[in-house]
Amino acid sequence: MTEYRCTRNALYSHDCTGRDDLRERQGHYIHASSEEEAWQIMAIRYPEETRAGFTVQNWSENSSKSVVVLRVERDNQGNEVLINQDGKKAITNNEGEVIGYEDEQE
């Protein structure tokens, strides 16, 4: 079985960071024998969204990596910043990948 990250392509109706931006969505992690099977599992879960479809990515190479939950907050200037579960501000590179945390760079 392969692990796939599946995201819903339909726009969310509620206000959240992933409402209009698919890159912000966490996705569903599904073990299946093919991308098609993973898509079908999503179709069973969300039959009303089959027309908009689902994005299916092979996530196997990422399976052994740790997952870090970050929340989005606004700083004093109104900029979005990422905060980890310990309250530390994430430092990102130009691609938006977390490369460290504020107190680790001092």
C-alpha cells in the first residue's frame, strides 16, 4: 500500500486559511494501491464534490517525517506569521518552508 495525500478541490464554504488556497489545506492521508483507488476513497467520503475533483499526491517519501502543527497569527504590522505548538515563531525560506524557529537563530 502507498500513502497518498488527497485534498478536496472544491472551495470551502466556511472561513479558514484553506478556503480559497488549496496549498493551505492539510489534506487526507489515505493508504491505497493506486492514485485511482485513493481518488475513489475520497469520492465515497465526499460524493457531492466529485465534479470539482480531488488532488492526489504520492506521499510515501514523506511518511517517515515528523508532522509539525503550525497556526497562523498576525504580528503587530498585520503580517501573517506561523507559530508552533510551543509558541515559537517559524522562520521560512523563499519557498515558504520552515527552516527554523526564532529562538534557534539568536
